[in-house]
Amino acid sequence: MSYLSFDRTLVVNLEKSLKKEVLHTNHSGAYSATTIVNCNTRKFHGQLVTPVPSIGPGRYVLLSSFDETVIQHGAEFNLGLHKYNGSFSPNGHKYMRRFDYEEISRTVYRVGGVLLQKECLLVKNEARLLIRYKLLEALSSIKMRFKPFLAFRSVNDLCFENSMLNKDYQAVDNGIAMSLYPNYPMLNMQFSKKVEYVHVPDWYRGIEYPKEQERGYAYSEDLFVPGYFELTLRSDEDVIFSAGIEEISPRSIKSLWNKECEQRVEQNDMFGCLKKSAFQFYKDVQDKQYILAGYPWFSCLARNQFLALPGVTLAVGKTDFFEKVMKTSIEEIKNFIEYERFEHAQSQNDKKAKSATDKKEELKIVEKPLHYIREINSPDALLWFVWAVQQYAEYESEEKAFEKYGDILLEIVDFIRTQNHPRLNVHSNGLLFTEGRTEAASWMNAIEDGRPITPRTGYVVEINALWYNALKYAVQVATKKEDNRLSEVLDCQAELARQSFVETFWNGVYLNDYVIDNYADKEVRPNMIFAVSLPFSPLDKKQQKSVVDICSKELLTPKGLRSLSPKSGCYRPMYIGGQLERDRNYHNGPVWPWLIGAYSEAYLKIYKNSGVSFIERMMAGFDGSMRELCVGTISELNDGNPPFKGHGAMSFATSVAAILRVLTMLKKYNSK
């Protein structure tokens, strides 16, 4: 039995099996997602979901579902499963015997004397789904019927019966191709062997998505079924179905399947699962590489990319992809810095400022690459880039890190020091000040009516911890470059920031979350842990231990750190209800798994080898997560109270990255 295996007892219990999702992704930004019983419960689910640049940004559900029917001796057994108007039909899950997820997902069905195996994968570098059906046992040959449920819509919308849809199809080798609406690509549905297609266009109305209903969104749609395919399978014979936006030669489908299977990562333990999951966040756009923040709805976000990058690349031996992503990031950071310096000069009426015409041209140059990395102007984004460089130095070497990233690191620090960052001001006390009441200043970025629900503003604790860390690291870079004057200046500024940090944030027991004017926010939040976990801490050892201890006492759970202490009057631990209620709760109690990375670093910094066994036990708690919300990966967040149910994005890059880094840290400690 595989590490990720669910037997018949579980899969036939819809109360449990519908809560377990499965996800396939590739480097083109496409994905395939559903539940382990092949019943879509989100509008984001679909057998083939892919970017369609000709329509707009985001992803689009082309093939929503693909239903199979086994026909033996004239009797039909439909293996599909949908929810219609509150009821499930046609209840194909009752034929399931098990679901496994090793290198690829695998479902086994038992229909009388027929044992049928279904395997799925997504091709690595193109929008193409492959499903292989193999008849493991049968007393005689069987007929199989396949119905494609088509949507051709954005993942954010729903589909309804309409007269604008194009019902025509084109015959292609061993299948058909269709495009339901203008500007959409053709969806090529083909088989590896001859198949009969019967065109019987119809709408299947009132298909429901319970996850959307839970969130207070519209949750019912109509899907178009153009007809069905039929073919005959003999015992021990297999056939592969391909759905892609490009036509494929049926003769090459099996070789493509074999090639893709060879590249898969085995998921025989938690590290293997997370390693495979890490690769799911890789995205190639022409000659540029990025890290997606999560599935199914996240794009590339600057803060998330730099936070996740070391874990999803360096911790799994993909140094080359780390370097590629950093190369892309540096290009966009330089464009951002150049433009903001220019804007600052304009606002200061600089004599050398460019003309309005030149400014317009520069805007064209800057905006194009920033389409991919969003929120690069966030107050902490560039500071997390510095941290990512430090992680690279840890995995590779300091000398290599300085050589590759020293110049841009010094440029970032200078950019902030010289007051050019649009959302950061260096005050005379050496600390960074940011306005967070009108626009979110940190990762706690949920909004209501256009304003942050958690308005962390002024001197924000982790932003200033990151600033001190960046200054100290910049001192090392300047020293390496033998720029003694710059090294001395940065060192003095770092010392000023350190003293002011302690005076401003330390309240005698732990760190205030943010301080503005005469107000100090004393809520116990996890953001203080970074003042300990970062390579350079502004706190002394006693203060560091005190911070770790209060986080352990009030915030630590088996799934990560709570976003707010249960002792707070604002504590809202359950991520439930409509979207507004969820947004209000988002950062006020639920657990965020990605914070376990910083907590573990901080804990091991304080307790060293004696703390290893404790962190190992913490990691063992995540083993169960491999079989929860989305099998083989870690979700975005969990409820703050037991049983710590998973919520949000099915697979979240910073969550996966944090646990991979901790597992790697533990290996280093155990090898000493």
C-alpha cells in the first residue's frame, strides 16, 4: 500500500472523501484538480484548467469533468459523481475500491467481475491532461463510454446555459476538437486507439459546488456535454485519453505517457510528497521563471515568492531554478527601483528629471515585466529578497551569494536608505515607518471596503527586524567588497536601528506588534518570531528566549502558529462563514503553517541540539496533513482551535516551503 492511499471504507463515505482534494500542475500554469472521488466541489476544480492569454489573465476551466461508464452485457455502470440540486448522482464512488497517489494519482473501480484502473497526470510543459484506463480483470471485453463536461469559463465565474455557445466540432485523429466561444483555443479530446464519437449536444443543469456555497458565493452552474465517445477494452488492455489545446498524434500518446511517468517524484513519505508539491509552484513564462503563491487562485506575489523560494528550490536540490527565479526577480526589482527613483526625483523637482514624454516611455518599459510579479512595492518584499539571498548563502556558500547577489543587495539597501521606496520612510531613530491604515503593509493583508482589516501601521515589528537584518548583511557585503567607508556607515545605521528596535518594541516580556505615535499594539502575534529567527537579531539572548517562550505558550499548535493569541478579545479562530466573515477572521486566530519555519529556526537557535527532538515531534504532526485538505501537500491555513481543520488555498507555496526547510534543518542537526 502506498504512503497516500485511501481504501473503500473512506472513499465511499462522501462526508470524508469530498473533503480530500487532489491536484496536478505543470510549469505552463495549467492544473487539474478535483476530489479523490472525482466530484468537483469548487468552481476552481476542473480536469483541465489553463491560462488563455487571448482571453485575459488568470486561468480558465476548459474540461470540467470527464465521466466514464462501463457497459457489460448491456448493463451500464456510470462511474461519475456530481452534486445536483442537493443530491449526488450518478454515485460512481460506490464502485471505487481505493485511491492511491504515488508518482501519479490512481483509482481502482470494481464493477461486478470488472476491475478497472484509472490513472491521471498533467504533462509538464504544456496544457495537456492524460488519463490512462487499464482493464485489470474481466471475464470478457467491455464497452466504455466517456462524456466530457465542458465549461470554457474563468475560474472566477460560473457557466450557464446560453445560445451563444458554438456546438460545432471538428474531427481530429481518434477524437474531436471544440471551442465553445470566440478567442478560446480548441480543446482537442483524443484517444490512443480508435474511438467512436456520437454528437448529442445537451446541457447538464444545476451542478453544485459545496465549497463555494460554504463561502457565500454563487455555487450552481450548467455544463455543456457535446456527446460521448465509445470504445471496447479487452482484459489487460489499456487506452489513454488526451485533452489539450494542441492536437497530438495518437501514436505518440503512449510514449508521452511513459516519458512523463519517468519524471515523476515518488511520494513514499512526507518529504517526497512536499518535494513533488514544491515543483508544482514552478512557472515558466517564455525565458523567465517564477514561483506561484499557491493553487488554485494565487498568481506570483513578490513577498510569497521570496519567502517560498529557498524551501521549494534549495531544500529539494533545485539550486538552478532558484538562480533562474532570482535572475527574473532582479530584472523586475531593478525596473522597480529605477522607476521609483525617477518618481522621487520628479516629486523633488530634480533639475535632471526627464520630460513628461520620457516618463511616459519609461512607464511602458517598467509596467510590462511587473505584470508577473505582483506587489513588489510591498514594504517588506525587498527585505524578504535579502533573506532569500542569506538562505542561498547557507545552502551554497557566502562567497557565491556575495558574487551573484551582492550588488543588487547593496542597491536595495541604498534604495531604502535614501528614502526612495514609495511605502517606507527611514526615521531619525533608524527604524522604518510605513502607512498601513489605507493599504495593507504586511502579510496580514485582508481588506474590507478597500481598507486593511488588521491595520498594522507605523513601526511594524517584522519589517524592522528585516531591516536590521538587511543592514547587518549589507555590512558583510560591503566589507567583502573592501568598501570600508560604506561598511562603517551601514554598521552605524544598523546599531542605531538595533537600539531603537529594542526601545520601541520590547515591552518587558515580548515584542509589540506595531507602534505608532504613543500607541503600542500589545497583541500577541507571531510576527515577533522573525526578530529571533532571522540571521541577525536585534535582541539579546534573554529577550530572544522570552519571545520564543510566549509564542510556544500562546500561539503554537500542531499545524503552525496562530495569527493571534486565544487570550485576545479579538480572537476569531474558525475560518468559516461567508467571505466577509472569513476575511475578518483571516489573520485574527487561524493557524498559518508557513510560520512554523521561522518558529523552528528560532527555537533551535535558543535550544540548539536539545530542541531537535521537540521540532521533530512538531514535524510529525504535519504528516497527517498529507491526507487532509489536498492530499500530498499543505494548505494555506487551519482553524485556530482543534481539530485544526485546513482551509483556503489547496496548496500554498510558503507552507510547503517552510516545512521542507525545517526537515532539511533537522537533517543537518542530526548529521552533526
